[in-house]
Amino acid sequence: MRDSKLDVAFWDYDRTRALATGKVRIAGVEATFHSAPIVTIIFEGMVQGTFDVSELGMTYFLRTFKNGVSPFVAIPVFPNRSFRHSAVYINKASGITKPEDLNGKKIGELALYSHDAGVIPKGILMDEYGFKPETCEWTIGGLDWPMKPIDFVPNTHPANVKVSNIAQGKELGAMLEAGEIDALISADNPKCILVRSPHVGRLFEDYPAVEREYYQRTGIFPIMHTVVIRRDVLKQTPELAKAIYQGFCEAKQAAVEAYEHSKIFNNMDTMFPWFSHLIDQNKSLLGSDWWPYGMGANRAAIDLILRYHHEQGITDRLYTIEDLFVADLLNT
């Protein structure tokens, strides 16, 4: 069988770099790799048919479902995951001193209502702190730069939640610092946080400790993005799913081995002191496979995402793992 020619897209991650450089090859695939400076450009390309295989945010993927079916099917590879207590920012004059104080406030959110970094903290706040998004006024837009509205997937939100797009010429970061919004939920850090403006802070200032405690208690390392294949491509060549999955696993393993090898030399290829110690700290908490692929290690995290999307009114039904992922990889 001749190699399948596929256009494959993902951001420039350490765990995917070995694929882009050719160090790792996907068996049976002649791949052309693509990237972009902003991941939403990759997402848009996949949704519009530019790529055959691509990284795709979980909420973007779920928004492609219509009548229970998506044009894409996922493999259990998760190139982007992040703890998200750190994604909630506040104006210090807003009166917000604890999570419960978010109720009734004006809140900005990057890109989409319940974008990938918004679904998780909203869900945690609802589960653990009595947060009620329907009591808030939501403004959606760009952070500190112009951002065109996300229009390539449905902008779904519940009818009882007040959501509007940011006014032309406005930026959420500046609005937070000026007190025009009380809080902000964002995958990216606003400039006012990076320059340590005295007017802003995080809802959870000691977020590393809060997030580590969350993992110890729940075992959940939140998933942001997965990798999807066009359903029509997979129908033509079903064996591609396992080959692509294996390629991504080998690329991730190459990154892990590089970090472990660099510990011999105190990771002097980075500028971060104590980097080797941080690796050991994270492994002691998260386990030797601290960034797991496969279904077995990720079922609880995926079930959580699916529940949060349904509870937050983003999907019209509670989807299951079987609805999203390639059947042949459910036992990985």
C-alpha cells in the first residue's frame, strides 16, 4: 500500500516537535505538517477543510456536532492540557475576594463563551463554590490585541445567560485594569497581569498550590485540546487512526526522553534554575507518565469535560467518550 498523503496541523509543542522535524514518522503516512502562531487559526483551518488531521480544542470539536454527529473523530492524544484555577483574573476594586463573589459580576472571556480555558474553571467554580454563570454579565472578545469574532463554530450559550461581544476598539485586558469588567477568564495572561499592575490580580493568587491540591483530590489533569481526523479520510483508510496515535505517542516519548537525558547535565539547555527538580516534583505528584495519552488514563478527565459542556449549555446533550473517539482506540 502506498503512503497516505495527509496534511497534519498542530502548534509548536515540545511533545509534537519530533513529528515536525521528521525524527518520528507516522507509519504509512506521507505527512505535510502545518502550524500557526495562534491555535485558533489551526482550529479554523481544520473546521473549514484545510487539514486532514489536526489539533482541535475540545470545545471547538464539540461545537462541530450536529444531530449527534461530527465530521471529525478523535484519537486519545491531548497535546494541550492545563490546570485552570490560574485562568481567573480580577480587578481588585471589584469586591471579589473569594470565588463566591463572582456571582452577579461583569466578566470578560477570551474568544468564546466557555472557550477551552473557560469551561474548566466555570465547571470547578460551579461544582465547588456555588458559582452561577447566569447571574453574571459576560463580554466576549480579544485580550490585548484585535481579535476577529470566532464564527467558524456555533457561539452557543444558554438562553438565560447574558452574553455580548466586546465593543469595537475595546480590549478585555485594558477593561479589566480599568474596572470596566470585574473579572476575566482567559487561556492567556493579560498584559496587566504580566506587568504586575496594582489594580489586578488572580482569584487564586497561590494558584500552583490550589491546582496541585485539586489534582491530589480529584486525579484530574484538565484536557484542553485533542487530535481529530476527518471522518471521511478515516473511512477510506481505517488503519490510519492507530498509526497516527502511535506517531503522536512516539513524539511525546521523544520529548520525555530528552528531558530525562538532560537531567544528567542539569538541563543546562534551558535558562531555568532548578528545572530538573521541577521535573521530579511534577513526577512525584502526577506520576511517571505525567502527560498521559490513551483512553485509560484520561476517562475521568474527558467525562468531566463532557459533563461541563452539557451543564453550561454548550452541547444539547451529554455526549459520551464513544461518541467522540475512534472505537479501535477505546482500549488504549
